[in-house]
Amino acid sequence: MSDHWNCPTNIGEIENPDGLGVFSDPGCQDVFWVYIKVQAGRIADIRCKVLGCHSAVACGSALAELTKGKTVDEALRITNEDVLRALGGTPDPADPRPNLGADALHRAVFDYLARTVPSAGWTFWSQAVGEVTRVAEVSEGVPPAFPRLSEITVFPRFAPALAKIEEATHLWILWWMHGLPAEARDTLEAHPRGDENLPVKGVFALRSPARPNPIGLRLVRLVERQEHRLLVDGLDARPGSPILDIKPWTEGDAPR
């Protein structure tokens, strides 16, 4: 078992934090307050105040250690499973599912973003609801119809939004193409499929990944759902791509 159980650190408050998140888990009654200070896009300092059992305090200690020094984006990817791994398992066998604190951390980051992002109607921020965690390796030369299987992991706090999704045969997936170079967002015109023999078109008339907002859109077949994980066929996103939204395909989506 880690030292977070016997010697927890980073427990307390930060005066005038850049972001504050509070989360209460109705299942275990623990309450987390997460305070963060952000410098140059990184979590420079973090403190956790915990109202709950000894296990929850250990979770707060591990969460703070995992988060400090991470970018804001990386902090949003920290899950309760990451905290549990850092602890080496649940500290108290009598309390198998303590509030692990990741939800409060994410709310602190959202609070920071809400304070710092301009509130103009044409500028806004969006939170990821999950990410692409695995993509099957496909060898070169396989038929185009060969299944390209991908795993989408929806963050646990959004798991209720998946209720009955297995009733859909296909899903629309929207994701952020995080691997696209920043300068590609200035591209407004391009050759279709990069073929310079074809006339230039505006990117709104193309499926080019280079565009002002690199949002990917794909219709995929839902192969299987396992709790908050989806196995899909046909997604061309990379591992680590943040998932922005998931929508079921309906017959109304077919062209008339």
C-alpha cells in the first residue's frame, strides 16, 4: 500500500485559487474540494480538502500527486481508475468504493476555464466526454471493408448518458483531432485529398482534417458496449483523441 494512506500530503486549501471544484458522492457520502493554481497552462499547485473517511483522504493525497505539474488538458484526463492505481488498491477493504476525487478535479479545471476563457458569444470551451483508448492494428493491403475496430472509453461521470445506447446499430462520433499541428487551423483552402491535380476548394467543402476547428465526424457501427466502453467499427480517430459527443444514427439521417 502507498504512503498516501499513512502520510497524506497536499491536504488543505489554497487561498484565492484559480479554480475550485466540489464533488459529493451520494454512494459513500464523502465530499471533495479541490483547489488549483495554474501557471503557463500547468497545474502549479493543488490542495484537496476532504470531508470523509481515511480512505478518501488518501485518495486526495494521491490525486494531488498525480495532478501537480500536469497541463490543464492532462488533468482532465486523470480518472478515478488512475487514482486507484496510484494507491495500489482501495486503502480500506471495508470501504471498497470511496470518492476518489477525479470528478472534483475536473470541476476545478472547468471552473478555471470558465474564469479565463472570454465570454464572447463566438468563443467558448467544450469538455471531452471520453477518449479513444485503443485502435486495432490493420495491415496494409487489407480490403477497404475490413473492420477497423476502435474502443471509446466514456469518462465514468458521463456513464449514465450511455443508457440504452446498445439499441442503436450505428453512432455518430464527434472528436477533437488533437494531433493536428496548430498552424493547420489557419488552412481555409486545400486540394481534395491533397491531390494537387485537383482544383482547390474551401475546407468547408472538403473532409480535410486541416480546418479552423479540427472536429472529426464519423458514422460508425456499434459492435459492443461494455459498461462505459464502446467497441465501434469504422472510426478513423487516433488513440488519445478526445471524444466531444456521441449521437445515435436514425433513419431521419438518411438523405431524402
